[in-house]
Amino acid sequence: MSVSDRIVPWKVIALAAGLMAWMAMLSVSARAAEITPFVGDYVGSANVVDTDGSSTPRDMSVSIHETKNGFNVSWGTVTYKLDGRVKEQKFSVDFQPSHRADVFSAAMKRNVFGHEVPLDPMKGEPFVWGRIEGATLTVFSLFINENGGYELQQFDRTLAEGGLDLSFSRFINGEKSRSVETFLKKQ
């Protein structure tokens, strides 16, 4: 067996590895492209209903944009309390494709190697992920409290003519504690 005969299998392996890497990049970009119909800025308002039947008026906004490695969802709420106080909250999460089709992991902080990683729910930080199922982009946030109980928030944003239908639910230890449904108009 000559030296050139021994090199050929390595060339085939190198070519196959290069082809697999190219296909993986194509697969990631194809999955990331699914966010395109959702991209935009949206605003609306609603009354948030608690389990006791009380409601609180809220203004809401969401911005969805493509990023280099996936997409970003940024949202905010302005709550108007009965006593005249105004509470404003803003959140922003970058998502990147996972190894599962249409499921996206959150990249919310950087590890010691500089890679974006999810937060740690065992440290009281939310574990966040997203999925695209048909015309709905869903973002889930899981919080684990001090005694091991949990809170799960679910934001369903469904494509609708002129914007998004928003459905939000919060569950504490499996029981729904708050919900809101409204239309967010595309700007």
C-alpha cells in the first residue's frame, strides 16, 4: 500500500466532515429563518385578570428581531395601579436554535469561555426557552422558588392580520394565577 493510498481515506473523511458542517450551518439558518414572519415592533393594551377576578390595566409592547445566531424578543409592560402608581418592566432575551426543530434555547448570560448560556433556575434565575409551532411563537419562563415550588409563565404570540394575538398565563405550582389576552398592533 502506497502513501497516497493511505491519504485518500483521510481526504474522504475531511470532505465528509466539511459537508456535514455545511449542512449543519444550513440547517441552523433554515430554523432561524422561521422567525421572519414574527419580526417587527408591536404595541397594545389590556386588563390583566388575577384569579380573584380583579383586573389591572396594562400597556404592552414587544419587539422581535433576527440576530446573528437566532433572534431576540424584547418586551415591556406598563402597569397602572389603582392608587396612581405606575410600574414599568422591560425584558430582553436572545434565542438560538437548539438541536430540536422549532425549539430555541435562551442565551441570557456568558459563561467563563464567553459563550452565551441559559440562566440557572436553581439559583433563583429564570430558565427560558422558546418554540415556534405553526403561526405561534411561545416563550416560556420557569422560576424555582426557595422551597422548591415553581412559577411558569407562558407568552403565546400568534400571527394575526395587522399584528399579533397575545395570550399570557402565569401558573404557580400548576395553578393559573394570572392571564391576559389582547391584540398587539404592528408598528
